[in-house]
Amino acid sequence: MKVLVSTDIEGVAGVFHPEQTRAGNAEYERARRWMTAEANAAIEGAFAGGASEVWVNDSHGGFRNLLPDRLDARARVVLGKPRTLGMMAGLEYGAALVFMIGYHARAQTGGILAHTINSGAFAQVRIGGTEAGEAELYGAVAEQYGARVALLSGDDVFAAQTQPRFPDARFVVVKQATGQTSGISDSPERACAAIRHAAQEAAQEAEQRNADAPCPAPQGRPSPVLCELRTTTPAYADLFCQWPALERIDAVTLRFEAANAEHTVRMLNCLSAMSFMLR
């Protein structure tokens, strides 16, 4: 049974301020060690629960935050960008389970450091009329590739938002939000212990379900996905709608149709990259 661990940083215990998520300062260096420790906890739990292989995907910012020399030596690590599947890179090599560690709430909601893909440009993403955050978007990609989202960790707002989408998954709440950059956190040690325990249980449960069957190939062409994106300013909508495939709805809202979940996140990531033209 192969497990893919996707690790973000905003949902890690002890992380509350944007400075902790941006390279080039001591606060970030400390936060990336906590991020690496939570990834290790998930890796250790997965192996303890019966995983035969674990890959860990660095899923924050430039995708080069994890400290490879501090990771469990049994795991393989996916680093750097650009890459086609973004926060789910590694799925193309097969996985039965996905663990989302250090994830955060959707943009414009009350979670700690809440955003969706691009905090500067994206105010809201809706899929088929339903609001979606990074966990929902990338969880759909995992399912497209035949993997099941079995474990998620982050703050209490993230858990409350995301649990209905993944009702059979385990959630580990490592901190409670009291504002965009404030809250109450478990210690890194306590958070890691909880993640390790939940990861072991998730892997053991998957073993009982015979989740180590060969991972199916990516699905063909399912029903098209209608994605609606609300931008933070009209200037971003002006820029994005230079792309002929996008339809402008109003001053800050556009929409597009994608063939599947993978193509949806690839388009959103391309728009996110375009946004840097206005910074």
C-alpha cells in the first residue's frame, strides 16, 4: 500500500503569521522545521499502519520548504515547481491513500491564514456552484487518480469546512482559530503525536479494506467541471480574461469549463502564476 503525504504550512501547529510562511527570515526557518516534523509524523504513522511505500509532497509556496535531511529516510520527497499535479504531484506514480497535513481553510473565511491557492488574487473558488478550498480541489484530483483522502490536519475552521466533503477521513485539529493571524495551538510535539496516531489508524483501516490493490489508471473524461473564480480586484479579472477560454461574469468574477478535476487545478495554477504580472 502506497501513501502520498501532501504537506502545507499554514495549518501546522504554531504557525499564525504570514512571516512564518515566507522564506528569508528566522520565523520561517523555525516553521519549516515544524512542517517537516508533522510530515515525519504522518510518514511514521503510515509505515506503522502497514504502508509499504510513502512519498511526501512539499505543497507550500515554491514547493521547497521541507528539510530532506530531517525526513524519515524511508520516504521519498517531491520538491520544486512547476509540476503538473501541484499539491498532488506523485499521484501519477500510483497511491492508495492521501494524507493532507498542515492544510488551511478557504479564502475569505475565519481560519488561520485562510486562502485558496493564491491569497493575493483569489477571493473564492466555486466548483459546480459549491465553494471549494485547496483540500476539496486537490481531493478531487486524488479521487480522479483512484486514491482516497484518509487523513487531514489543520485548524478547527478547516476541519469544520472540509469534513462534509470527506466524511470517512480522519481529522486532526492542531489549533483553534480566533482570527486570521491568531489562535490557540497545540505544541509541535503534541500535534505530531496526534498526527502519527491518526496516520497509523488510517493506514491500518485501509489495510483492512484491502486498499493495497493496484491503483487504477487515471479516469478518462468524466463530466466537465464548471469552475467560477472570484478575484480580489477587477485588475486580476482583467488580466485573467485575456485568456480566451475564460468568460467574464462581472467586474471580479469569471468562469471556465475544464475536462476534469486535474485540468481545473492546472488552470487555476496557471492563473495564479499570471497574477504575478500585477505585483
